[in-house]
Amino acid sequence: MIRLERIDHLVMTVSDLARARDFYARVLGMEAREFAPGRWALFFGPHKINLHQADTRFRANARQPTVGAVDICFVTTQSPAELMAHLAACGVALERTPSARDGALGAIMSVYFRDPDGNLIELASYEHVGDARPATPPPQPQR
């Protein structure tokens, strides 16, 4: 039997490498690094997300690499109010206001938005499960 330990990295297909690198660095504080000529990845903590340009083929890649097909949840210790204020300051529109969800380790409170390629990004907190939505949410940026 195989005994898995952890996920090492995942791959996200993007339409524009520079735009994706900028968005994830600016909005989520990830570090973009070129790990081979023309190959980029996003790093945060012990995690890595490889970025593949949509019109570029690699030897080992998904059968149907598709821009905007990722739905991923990142865990944070920040409150939904803090997250919403930061996203508004970055000009990122919320997809969904804070919602109670089930995470891998139990109940979470999540905020949702989309990256420039339409991937659904969820920011979740185990520490703020009981937090209600702020009485006056931050204004949404103009599209």
C-alpha cells in the first residue's frame, strides 16, 4: 500500500505568466521565482504552485490543461473582516461574502474571490469560525 505524506506542489495553467505572478504576489503575498529558464512558480511557506503558460506544452502535464479551472482553498489566521478589507484595497471583488464551510480539519469561515484567469480562490480560517460578517462590508472595487 502507498502511504502519502503530503502534497509537494500543484500546477496552475494561466493565460499570462507575468499577470499571474503579479496578482499572487500583490494580493496573497506569495513569492514568484523562476526555477528554470521560462519556468515560474509561486512559493509560500513550504508550498509551491507551478505556473504553466496556457499555450506552452511541457512533457508531463495534465491531459486538458485549462485556464480558470482551479478551485483552491488557502488557510489563513486572519479574520474575514481583515481579508475583505485587504482584497478591497487590492481592487479585488468578492465572489462570495464570508461563509461557514467544512475544511479538511473541521469548520472554517471562508471568503471567495477570483484571480485574473477566473480561478476560484478561497481564503479560510479555522480560528474565526464564529465571526459574523461585519455590519458594513468594505466597498467593492469598480470593475
